[in-house]
Amino acid sequence: MFSSEDIIRFREDTEGVNHVIHLNNAGASLPPNPVRRRVVEYLEEEMTLGGYETHTKYFEEIEGTYGSIARLINADESEIALVENATVAWNAGFQAIDWKDGDVILVTTADYASNYLSYLHLQRKVNVKIEVIPNDEFGQPDIGALPLMLNEQVKMVSVTHMPTNSGLLVDAEGIGAVVREHPCIYLLDACQTVGQYPLDVERIGCDLLSATGRKYLRGPRGTGFLFASNNILDQLTPAWIDLHSAEWTGKNEYIIRSDARKFENWEGNRAGTVGLKTAVDYILEIGINNIWERILELGAYTRKRLAEIDGVTLRDIGKVKGGIVSFTVAGKTAEEVKVYLHSKGINVSWNGRANTFLDMSDRGLDEIVRACVHYYNTKEEVNIFCKALSEI
Ligand SMILES: *Cc1c(COP(=O)(O)O)cnc(C)c1O
């Protein structure tokens, strides 16, 4: 558990907290100062040394990024690919599967729009079937319904760990325990849980996991990674290859790499990579279990305070709720709430129906405001936010 001195130190490490009350951590977190510093230093080296020469100089640090990420999620570094964002990571895995007519994809109601759009887009080429796992009374996937749905046609179970529009933490481990018994691929969208929740790919039992750098990891924008388990790497064929993911060995011959880097391209934002490594190392140092504990506490506090405000309705679902706090305000649009709070120096964001179409439609919601807390936020900030909101 973090002490109050720890929180003071984390805030001293975060220039942004002197300027805004930042409750948009599910959009993009404020980075710690060491992350910004490393990115700037790297860019300055590129300016004076040259891009390739800087890469050579920082080779070990760049390579070390794989090990840092692997440690954070309990994977092997050969199972990590560095890519631009979570969408690229997710699709690198999804598009590498040999989809056939009749294949079934089991999905969750709170799946992220881009994921669901990819299922629909795939259906234009291949006759795959999308089946939605029903929810239980807490609004989370009903694990009891899974065994009946898992027949031979099911090629993939695709789960959004924490949806973009509610605090819900899906029981990824519970789903994994059932899916493990079946020969299908388990793809976990961990975009909102990486850096927030203690992810352990062994315990979860997922085959693929996608993540972004800028959200709860507090890394630079334009960074992300894919975890692809050694158990299934040889069954996956990248949708495209280049001279980094494959080697041209003869006029009509080539060899694709065997590790997860077969999902990378040669070119990438190396300043972003060293920034991402710095962000992950920061988390490894302070402890992901401590972070999760702090977020659970601040999230619960925020929900409690919001529930006391007339006209505010909390919209979170699920048994375990994390840092994303969703609500609506009677008589105000989400955009009005966001703009008003922004004028008071408070950053929140909002989601429309199209971001998580099934879930929002099921619940009759058009939009929700998101106030998303991270471990470096404080109860005082939450109080100021709630006071401002009550005066809207
Ligand atoms: C933000 C988000 C994504 C997409 O991440 P990008 O880095 O923008 O590609 C995917 N899934 C969930 C649940 C998200 O919240």
C-alpha cells in the first residue's frame, strides 16, 4: 500500500498535476517526468547524432523494453511485439488467424468499437459468426453460460478486460479457466487494464493480449504492444511482413521470424520506445499491486461522492470496479459537462453509444461522462471535481 509520502513523491514526479486536475487517465494519462525527460533526451540525441546512430547507442535500452513489459505481465520477452497502439496490436493478432467459413467468435457486450468493427469487417470476406456472451446480474459476462457456447466451431473468445465506458473489470481469469479446456484462441483487450491491474498472462491463460502505452501505463502516445503466447505463435501468420519480420532468403523464398516480433515493422518511433520502457520501469519500481489497490480506493471514493450529488447518475456496472467512473448529469449533455469542467481546470472525457454500441444500447444510454482516476490523483482533487460538478 502506498503511504501519503509516496503519493507526494509521485505528484512531485508529475509536472501536469501543477496545472490540471487530470481525470482523463483512460484517454491519456499525465506521464511521469522521467518519461518525458527520456523521450526528449532521445529526440535530442537523434538531432545531433543521427537516427540510426542514436539507435545503436541506445540499443540495450530499446531491447530492454521487451523484458520490462514481459516482467509486468509475466510473459517471456520473445512473446512481446512493440507496435504503435492497441488497435494495431489487437489486429496484428486477430488478422493473423486463418479464418474459415463457419468459424465462431465469442465476444462480450462491452467490446470496444474497433474490435467489433473488425469482426464485422471480416464478415465481408469470410462467413464467420459473432456470438455475444450474455451478462449476469452484475452486467458482466456470465461465465456460467460459457461452457454451453464453447463448441467445435468456436475459433476465438474475444474479451475486453475493462470496457472504455464503465468501471467494470471482467473476470478474465475466470473466463480463462473455462476457455483453457477448449482448443480456441483467447484474445484479451487489456488496453485499460495494463498499468492499472496486476495482469498475469499465465494466470489469465490468454493467448493474445493487446495494450496501449498512453493510458494507465502513463507512457508516450503512439506506443503499444502485443503479447502473443509461445503456445500459439507458430499457428499465426502475420497479415503483412517486411524485412524485419521476415528474411528474404532466395528468389522465391523467405523465412518469417518465429518470435512475436514477426508482428512488428522495421520502422518505429524509438523515442516512444525508450519512453515506454521508462514508464513500465516506473510501475515495476512502485508496484502494480499497490497501484491497483490505490485505484480501487480512489474509484470507490469518487463513486460515493458522485452519488451524493443531485442530478448525477452513476452508470458503472460489474462486481469489481476500477478507475473508470462513468455517469450522466440530468439536463446536461456530456460535452457540456466536459467543457464546463475544463473551464474549471478539470479534465474529464465522454463516450457515445458508438464506442461500445451493444452495451450502451442494452442499457438505453446515448452517452456517458468519464472521470477516470489514477494512483497519482488524490481525494482532494476528487472533492474539487465533485464540488465543481455540483455547481454546474
Ligand atoms: C482505447 C481503447 C482501445 C484502443 O486503443 P488505441 O491505443 O487507441 O488503439 C482498445 N480497447 C479499449 C477497451 C480501449 O479503451
